[in-house]
Amino acid sequence: MPVEKSIDLTATGSSIEQAVAEAVDRASLTLRGITGFEIERIDGAVADGEISYRVLLRISFVIKEQLHE
């Protein structure tokens, strides 16, 4: 039976979807076995009339079973 671990990440984008995709894409560079995510918080900012979104995600991944010698 697999065991999962979760980490929290914050990412920004011009849409909520883009911010989520950025977080998952960056996490996948170093994590293997990502199984899902949960959006913990969404907020935004306005700068020079441009809207950006910031999301706080909890990303879950399976911990590999590996014995160390």
C-alpha cells in the first residue's frame, strides 16, 4: 500500500489555471509520483492595471519504497 506525502507551494500566473499549472510543472522537476493537488488559498494582485493570481497548493506524491544499505 503506497504512502503519500504532501508539500505546500505558492505560484503566480495571469489566471488561476496558469498559476496551478506553474506549481505542478515546477514540482514535477524534482518530485516523482505526483498524485494530485488541493488549492488551499487563492488571492490576487493588481499592478499597473494587470491582474495576477497567486495560489497556495498542497501537492501530494507517493513516497518510493527503497531500502538503503
